[in-house]
Amino acid sequence: MFVKGQSGNKNGRPKGSTNRPVFRDYFTEKEILEVVARAKEQCKTKPDILRMVIEQLFGKAPQTVDMNANVSITPSEEVKEKIKKSIEIYLVENGDKDD
């Protein structure tokens, strides 16, 4: 029975799974090579075609983000003033909770 707000799949979808069918699941290697050859010709006028074919064959390239950047972000004086004013407005409208 369906219970509102409760997932039917307790473990969730497996990591890396997809609902999208991919070319390699339905075509022989010879057919794939033919599609790639056609895509190479077509990409001269429509470059997105080759990217789509490659993504279908091999999956999307993973995108990594380097979170180890040593960056110091200092707000400008204008931004500091806007933040101060926003806090003051908030405190006036909602009362100072430190009392």
C-alpha cells in the first residue's frame, strides 16, 4: 500500500544507475562505428552531435571541483555597509533576541 511521504525503495537508486538507454546496449560494434563516422561528418555543421554520440557511448565526462583553493574573499566596503544595514533592518523588524 502507498504511504504518503514514504519511499517505496528504502535503499534508493544505485549510484551510477540511469534510466536513459545508451547506444552500446542496443547496437553492435560495427553499427556504432557507422554512427560515429556519420557523426564526424555531421559535426562539421552541428558540433553537438559528436558530443552527444560520445556521451551515449562512454557516458558524460566526470566533472571535478577542486575544493582546496586557498582563496581569501574580502567584501568591499560597499558590501559591508549593505550587510550592516540588512542586519539593522532585520533586528528592528524582528527585535533584538539578545535581551
